[in-house]
Amino acid sequence: MTEIELETYLGKKISVKCIDGDIVEGMCEIFTPALDNEPEVAEIALKPKHYKRGFISIKLPEIETIEEI
């Protein structure tokens, strides 16, 4: 998956399967391009339904697959 593909999920409800087998579902609220992140790796942040506050951040290399739900 590329950084450009990752950005297309911004504002959508998605399910992310991570390379460690974890599955995270929620609204993609934040996209951070690699150049604006330290270390220089693109990242998304999801707001899961069951969280009252906060986000789950997932870096591009940790993502195996993403699908809209």
C-alpha cells in the first residue's frame, strides 16, 4: 500500500488488518504524510466506536490490508 492510497481512507469507516494479526475498526479521522511525521512514515488514526476519547494510530508498515465497512 502506498501513502497516496492510505490518504483515500480519510473520513471513511474502515477495518484495518495489521501485520501482527490485530484488526482495528473505526472512522479514519487523521492522515499524517511521511514528511510531516517523525520518523518519516505515513500514519492514520482511527476513532473506534468503543473509545470515549483518543485514537488508535497505525503506521503504514504495520498495515496488511484495509477495507471500507
